[in-house]
Amino acid sequence: MLFHSLAYAALLLATIGCCWVTTARWRWIPLLVASLGFYLAWRPEYVLLLLTTTASCHFGALAIERVVDRNKRVILAGVIGFNLLILFLFKYYGLFAQSANQVLGMQLAVDLGFLLPVGISFYTFQAIGYVVDVYWGKVAAERSWLRTTLFVSFFPQLVAGPIERANRLLPALKKNIYFRRRNIHCGCWLILWGLFKKVVIADRLALLVDSAYEQPDQATANLLAIATYAFAFQIYCDFSGYTDMAIGSAKIFGIDLMQNFRVPYLASSLREFWGRWHISLSTWFRDYLYIPLGGNRANWWRWTINILIVFCVSGLWHGAKWTYVVWGLIHGSAILVEQLLLWVIGRRRSKANLSRTSPMHLVGRCFKVVLTFHIVLIAWVFFRAASMGDAILVLSRFAELDILVNGSWPLEFSRFELAISILALAWMCLLEFPTKGNIRLVLGYKPRWLRHGLVVTTLLLVVNFGIFSNPTQFVYFQF
């Protein structure tokens, strides 16, 4: 069930109606029913997998609170291992079997006949995070299995995040749910804004990107370069658009989900980029993997290994392909180089007594933003390419660029589509840059005519230029 489909609109309206006629104390029950119904719409049999994950984490958390220290670690390891085993069988077994057959000469069945359950990586990590927080004493174990199920399966963020923490979402789900006009206005605006980014920008840019990356050997170098830039904005608008719609849907019920993006392409370093991109995942890896490994408290070599492990796992989290691992390692390696350069430059700056308020500071930051963006862009090639061979081919073709030589512009993309994409991106930047990605702040703009004008203009753009004829799945649904 896609967010930009009539089925989801019907589900959301039906859930609002059911909650409206239910007393505030029990409105979480219609939310639970809607969440399970939302997942049943994808693959009915896989809801049992979701419930298995929920049950293991719920009863595991209760057991952790009741036993002594050594047994707590055993239970924690068992719950994490059990859920990672499920994730491995349904998502990674094929990659492991194929690699084992090629490298070790083994004869393992590559396909176990499982289809990838939508959102399995998201809800598995959210459930594991809950158990770990109980083990650390950050939250108390939830006594109601139904509320734990709602926490893991809450339908706005079930299949593509944000990956919420128990100390944020569980208390919100346990409070009485009230409908307030401001929350409804804010939620509807966020849904509209996410819809704009998805159907006006992301789905339109996907036409260009797909035409280039489906057969990169048949595409010109110029087309591949332009498509790579287009993909950077496609995936941002696609994923952040989903997040906005998820946050908006939850906001209608008075539930605040965390902000997942803060204009990441304005980051001046890779470290800053990961503080702005998919924030819920990057902070999850920081808290539940990087810090337990030792973080930056270890020596330089151990810190280097910690960084590479985290980004290798982050790449693998995104998909069972080696291209994702390479994508993660590019980011991890770039951060290591970046930190080394910052250390050297910092020492020289302190010796030279350079001021951050010098006229060259703005120029330097702009240069760093452009450089960071292009490092991210190179990594996106491996993220989007179907195979390692295709990714290397695309990068090698960049040497053949001749845009500046003869001005050729071989787009399989009409000028109208190109113009609409550029104007839509400009509109997105106009609203998101001043708010640092927190687009709900637009509702606080004064005077009122400006606020209403921005909302109406966005609505007209969606109605007139949105692609609704063949709704496409959100990119991160495959993870």
C-alpha cells in the first residue's frame, strides 16, 4: 500500500474516523488494527513474521527485567541473534550462498523461495533497539504485548522509517490520543509536501535515471552523468518525501516522529552529511554499534576499524548486494581521510592563527559543500547500479564527457519534463533551505497570505504536474 495511492488515503481516513468515534483512552486500538491491516495489504503471510519479531522482543525484554545480570546478557544475545537470523534468512542468505559457491566452491542453494518482506530491516532494527534499551535500563519493558506490537508496527513508519526509539514512541502511544486542529493542519501539510517531492520530483527524475542505468553500456557519457546527478535528487526527494508523509500521518494523531533529514546536500563534510541524512539510521548505528565497539575512545587503529565496520554494516543493511557494501565503504573511507585532513589543517590553522570569520571562510565552506556533494555522488553510482560491473562502467564513462566541448545534451527526456523538474527542485529548495528541512515551520510563516499561498501553490503543483498514472514504489521499501 503506497502512501500516494487511494488505498492509503482510504486507510488513513478510515483510521481517523474509527479513532474519532472511540474514546481518547482506547484510540490506540484502531491504530493497531490499521497498522496490521496496512502490512497485510503487502503480503498477508508475512504479518506472522512481524508478529514473531514483536513477540520475541516483547517477552525477551520482560525476561531481561526479571533476571540477574549474567542471564540478562544471555537473553539479550538470544533475542538479537534470533531476529538477525530471521533477517539473514529472508534478506542475505542468497548473497551468502552465491558468494560461498563462487569463492569456496560450495554447492549451496541460492534461492530458498522467500520473498523479501517489505520493511524487514526497519522494524527489526526498531525492535532490537527496544530490547537493548531495556537491557541498558533506558526504558522499562512494556507490559502489554499489543502495545509493543503497535510500537513495532505503527503504520506510518513501519516500512521505511524513521527508526524510532522506545523512549520516544512508546510513551506517545501510551498517552490518550486527542485530535487538535493544529496537529491536523500540520499533518496534512507534511503529507502534501511529501507527496509533492515524490510525485512531482522523484518519480519524474526516475524516468531519466532508469533510462540511463538500466542499460549503461548503451547510454552516452553525458546521459550517465546527468542521470547520476538526477539520482542524487531523486533518492533524496523519494525517501525524504516518504518521511514527510509518515511524520504527517502520525502528526494527525498527535504523535511526533523524529526528523530524518536536514538538507543533507548542504553538508560541508561527510561526517556532517551523516548527521543530516537518514538521521534515525545513522544515530541507531552510532548508539547500538559504533559506541559499543569502542567508538572514538579507542586508539587510532581501533577507531579506524570501528568506522569501517559501521559503514560496511550500514551498506549491507541497505541490501544484499556487494555494491551496497562498496557504497558504505566509500563513505567510511572518505570520513577517515576527512578526519585526518581536518586534524592536519586544524594544527596548521592554530599555528597560523587563522580566524573562522575571515573573508575566505565562506568561500572555503562552499568549496567543501561542493566537494562533499560530489563524493556522495560517486558513492551513489554504486548504490544505484545493478552490479559492480555497471558501476565501474558508469564511472569509467565519465572520462568521455563532452558537454563543454560541443554542448550536446543527449537526454531521453523532453524539455518540458526537464523544465518541470528544475522548477520543482527550485521550489523545494526555496521552502526547505530556510527551514533546514523542517518543512512544518512553513505553517508558522507570517503574514497569513504568504503561508496560505505557499500551501496552495504546492497543491497546484501536485495536481497539475504529479505523476499518478502508474504509482511507483518508494526506493527504500526494498530495504
